[in-house]
Amino acid sequence: MAEPGRAGGSPEPPVQVSIILPVHNSECWLDECLKSVWEQDFKGTMELSIFNDASKDGSAEIIEKWKIKLEEVGVSVIIGTNNSSQPRGVGFAKNQAVIQSSGTYLCFLDSDDVMMPQRVRLQHQVAIQHPNSIIGCQVRREPLDSTERYTRWINNLSQEQLLTQVFTSHGPTVIMPTWFCSREWFFHVGRFDEGGKGVPEDLLFFYDHLQKGGGVFRVNHCLLLYRYHPQAATHSVLEETIWNHRVRFLEDRVLSSWTSFTIWNAGKQGKKLYRSLSPANQKKVTAFCDVDEKKITKGFYTYEESEERPKPKIPVCHFRDATPPFVICVKLDMTGGAFETNLATLNLKEGKDYYHFN
């Protein structure tokens, strides 16, 4: 840490890392969260930028207490506040915390999470090498048994999959409370959507980041305790909203360059994807494929809602008889490995012959 308040009026060194912390009624977790900032072993210059978004609890007092402790160890603390009666939302709060900060790099943190002491140091090392990337890390879920499939996915994606598995219902392949990126790149992508409750601002930022050619890397150490609790803002976003953003992104990034493809899943999810596609992309669907004999025997799916006459009928076949590329609408890590084994027998390359949209 830099020594506090240099004597002699010499200029302060530029801040290397700003920790970006939006706060809204977080008193039950804030002590542990701020202590984890205080415990960082990063040797460079660091500041904490907090935006308190209309908290009604004791959050402000906890922040003031830690401001003193942090400044004693050379971490300056900037506090912005929305004093109105209504919170402006997490997108607004994160943007404000970034705007009032000055670090060359931004380290995002949620007020209910806890950083491991080496987080800033290790992510900063990687971010320097990848200036146009979002750097994430592995996480430990608290409580341990919540969202086990999701946590396994977050922690085990390969480097290639960080870029190919961006269309799934799990959302960003590195989760926002682990994000670390350069300030310059953040503003190049263009800040978070401020629509407030019901807006998946992390997902939209992540998609914009990828559209602008941004990279994604993960430090393969567990650097964050990631808390699950039903009050989390994540739960206020409608699944339908996220579904629509995912479909549009898949159409832009993948389907626009495919002339035909197969949807892997002749059940509810596969049909829903088909119905959500633009008419031009619906016409590219040559078949649905599945393992369910009943669906295969039926032979085709009729698109009843279509305006066209005759109504489109799409063949349903066994996955072994299907032609790649595939958009896969089967959930991963759900069938005791049966689906993964079937997929592996086809010797296909993810990101070329198939994408997951599960």
C-alpha cells in the first residue's frame, strides 16, 4: 500500500486500482466486505469508490468507520450518495462509483461478497497483459450447496468456453462481482444500462463488450466468496427479458453467418427457441434432433402459430442422423453425463459445429 498523505506537497502518485462498490441497505454484510478490502495484499496504489444508493439502514455509519481504517493503511475512500427516497438501481450506482473514481483499473465488488487477500494483486497482473479484456476469477459459493451446477460452470469453463458459452441462461461466463478491467476499456464499451429494476445490466454490458471485440480471461484461483440469498438484485430480472436478449445475441453473433442449422432438443426449449427466431432464421432450421423415441417417431414439428400456408413442418430426427451445425438447447450437467457422452461421440468442435443455448 502507498504511504498515506505524503509530506512536502509532492504530487500523489496515480491510483492503479479503484475498487467499485455499489451499496444499498447492505449493513448485514458490509463489515465483512470492507474488511476484505482492508486485507488486500496488493502493493500498488488502491482506492475504494463507494456509491451509497439511498440506503435506509446503518450502511452509511459502517462505511464511515471503515473509511478511517482504510485511509490509515493508504487506501483513499471516495463516497458518493443518492439521498433521495428511492434507489436509482445497481447500474446507476456502479456507473457513479466508476465516474467518481480515478484508478487506471477497475475492480468490481458487490457489498454482500468477500474478497480473498490476493484478489486485486492477481487480477491486476493479468489485466496488465490483456488491456481489452474482462478478467474474472473462480468463486466459492456461500452457502456451499446453493446453485451447485452454476458454481461448477463458473469455475470450470475452459479458456475457449469463456467465449463460446456466452449464450446460455447462466449469463456472463465470468460473473460481474469478479470483474476486473481497465478504466479505458470500460468507457470504450460504454458503462452500465441504468434502467434499474428488471434490467440485466451485467449481461448487456458483457454482450456490448464482446461485440466490441473484448476478451475474457479468468484467474484460476478462488478469489471471491460469492453469497447467494433470495434478496439479491439478480432475482428481480425477468427470465423472459433475458431470453429475448440471448436470442438476439445468438442471431447477431452466430446465426447471421450460418445458412442452415439443427436445433438439438425437440422438446419445449427447442421449440421455444424456434418460435423466438426471426422469420429469416426460422427458415434456416433444417431439423430438430433428440434422443426421445416418441418425438422422433412423430417425425416432424408443425409450427401452428405461423401465418404461412401451408404451416411449416420441421423434421425431427435422431441426433446421430442430424446435420451440424447445432444450437443445443439441452441443459448441461443434468443427465448424469448421458447428454455430454452423446455429444462427444460426434467429434464436433464447440464454437464451430455447435453452440450451447441451454
